[in-house]
Amino acid sequence: MIGENMIQWGVAGYSAVAMAGVFVLFSKRKKHLDLKWGFALLNLFLLVPFAGHVLNGFSYVSNRWIWAYGMMIAYIFVKAYPEFFTLTVTANEDYYSWIG
């Protein structure tokens, strides 16, 4: 069973603007592949409890490494921020279709 305290280790606190940076990053097909792979890998780590076990020194499952996820989101936003101002009309439509 998962207790209330264990759930708090999986909370990734970042702003909606930073998430918009992730959408802009993935709208550019062949740019920043390393950031895309890093984002996908960290999401996979969040989904698989064994990754929390490994990253906690094989002691017990804990997502204390969630700060690295926040750092990745922040870095993605910093890289995508200049592209917010250069989006074309079709890129804006693609972005808004992702948001729904």
C-alpha cells in the first residue's frame, strides 16, 4: 500500500508556463533531441517504481530525485523561451491543439 507520505515524493512542482516550454520543445521536430530524450527518460523513471529504488541506493523506493525532474523542466523552458517569440501561425495552431 502507498501511504500518504510516499505520494508526496512524486509531486513535481513547476509552473504552467514551464509546461508550455515542453510543448514548444516537442513542436520542433529535429531540434533539442537530447532534451526530449532526457524528458522522456525522467518520465519513465517516475512511472517505474524500481527506478526510485535504484536511485535511492537500492534501499527502498523513494522519488527524492524529483528535484532533477524540476531542473530538467526549468532547463527545457530556458531553451524554449526564445522560440516563444518566433512561433509561426501554424506552430501556434499546433501548440494550441496540444493544449486542447
